[in-house]
Amino acid sequence: MSITLSDQAHAGIHGLHTYVPGKPIEDLKRELGLTSIVKLASNENPFGTAPAVKRALAAFASEGGNDLHRYPDGNGFALKHKLAERHDIEMSRITLGNGSNDVLELTARVFLGPGKNAVFSQYAFAVYPIVARAVNAETRVVPALGAEADMPYGHDLDGFLEHIDENTGVVFIASPNNPTGTWLAPGAIEAFMDAVPAGVVVVLDEAYLEYQADSERPNSRAWLERYPNLIVTRTFSKIYGMAGLRVGYALSSAEVADLINRVRQPFNVNIVAMHCAEAALADDDFVVYSTETNAVQRASLSQELEARGLACLPSQANFITFDCGRASTPLFDAMLREGVIVRPLASYEMPEHLRVTVGSEEENRIFLTALDAVLAGA
Ligand code: PMP
């Protein structure tokens, strides 16, 4: 094909590879001749979607289905109103996204570009380099903390400061971080925000915040008053089990939200997803159940893995990353043949680690049985 990219697009897009998502479960079942598959690969909620969301969806289908020929509210007033109450923040400081990935991309489009750089950690979320390079920004990867650190493979915030310069547009930090599960102490984030130049936008990605122990959770809402350059991102994908519906959002200063909204597609979040997200916010029982079960299952899963001599990274997320002590992709393939999908981390340059989503008790048992079978044959 002879499509020519502009010189600038050339530079950024040539450095990227298309993100390869996992195959749909039904396709895998057919391919592998299996009747059931346990999917613990994408940090989804093992308990499905919040019941309040399912009820809202059913009601919408019977009553609100009549509105599907209309565009959604491009300002997302109703959902923003509920989020504003939830976070005690002005609606003008909320930006809605088609998943929080969308908000990350919008942020890159506003604050990055040729001549600018984005700073993030080694072993950080795969979307940060994609959104930065897509707008031809330089990416600066900060070496992660060493395997021997208190928070092995975690973010080195002092290292971040060394990589930031006058051309830094955005810094991405995630706590808890994917794919490591590691987290940052609130005091460390605060000290970092104090040290970062005021003109640098810092994205604090809190996709997994709800899974953190209360005692470790930062009060990022309060920081938004002190740091106008802070953007906090959240998602409905994980704790509310709405990954398939795609809703995320950012909290920031009104000035930053205004800039992001200027480049946002007018109807980036669909009408059904917004309706469901509103319902989700009322389902505290599901949140409590999901977080409490996750904490119990996460502890027992990591104990089981450690008992097998497989060292786990500390995690406060809904997944555990562990060291297989050998190339993990063949283990991933073998697990797949046993009907269990996990995530090999070779693409994250952690070729001997696997990431497993914390499932239900039953799913975790199936995972461990498959793992034992695979390790016995390895
Ligand atoms: N941030 C992190 C750290 C993630 O792991 C994910 C999901 N994999 C996201 C953001 C994006 O989630 P979503 O677009 O579904 O809101």
C-alpha cells in the first residue's frame, strides 16, 4: 500500500504495535475443544456487573429504548451531577470518557505533541506509550524500583523527577499500578506533587483504587484543591463490572477540564453506558462485596502461589503478578489448553512473570489446579 504518513506521524506511529486483545472466550472454546474457560486475564470483576446496572439496563431496554435514535447528552449532565455529589466537586471539573483510556488519550492530545515528552514508569500501563507516541511526543521511561526494593517493580518517584524537564507535558503515575499491582504511599505522591513543576500535568490513574485497603488509599480528591496540574482518572470498568460498557472519567481543575473538553468528541460516551453508570453509583453493596471478597481471595491466592515457590509482587489491585522463574509464555499457552486464561507479561518486558486476575473462590481453585498440572508437566 502506498499511503504516506506525515513525517511527524511517521515518527510516532512507526514505533507502535497494534494492541492485541485476548480472543473472545467462545472462539477459544471452539479452537481448543473446551466446554468451559475461566478467564483471569483482563482484571475484570469476577462477579459480573453490579446488579443495579443490570436492573437499569433492563428498565432502559423496556422504557428508554425509545430514546436510542437520539444522541446522548453530550455534556453528560445527569452522570456528572451524580459524580459531582459523590466526590463533592463542581461538575465543571469532571470529564467523561469512553473508558478511562479515552480520558488518557484526550489528555495526551491536549498536553503532548511534537517536542513534548511524557514521563512514566517501566512496567506501566501499555496505553501511556500509545497515547503519547500517537501524538508524536517523546516517551521517557523511568526505571522501576529493583526486585529487592520494598515495593519491587514499583514506581520510583525520585527517578521520575530526574526525567522531567521543561519539555515534559504529562507524567503518568498509577496507584495501584497495572501490570504490577504495586502502589504508592499517599505521602510519597504528595511529596512528588510538591516537587513537580506547576506547568507539568500529572495524571494519577486510579483505575484500581477501590481495591486498596482503606488505610493505604490516598485522598486524591483533597489534592485536587492544592494541585491545579493534577488529573485523577477513575473507571467503571473494574469495581462496577462495566468494562464492556466503557465509562471512565477524570477529576481535575476546571481549567484543565475545559481544555480537555475542547478536543473531546461531543458524544464520546453512549446513552446506555451513561444510564448504567448512574445506576452503578447507587450500588454500594456490590462495591463492598467485590472489594471485600477480592481482598480475601487475593490474600489466599498469593499464599497459594508463594507456597508453590512462586514469588508474588505486593498487590493492592484485583490481580496478582508472580514470578514463574522461567519463560512465562509457554506456561500461559499450557494453561490455556487447561481452560484457564491468564496474562503473560513478555510485552511488558517481564518475560518470566504471569499476571492473574483474582477470581471467585471457585475460579481461583480451577486456576491453581491448572497451574499445578502445567508445572508438573513443565
Ligand atoms: N488504567 C489502568 C492502570 C488500567 O489497567 C486500565 C484497564 N486495563 C485502564 C486505565 C483503563 O480502563 P478503562 O478504559 O476500561 O476505564
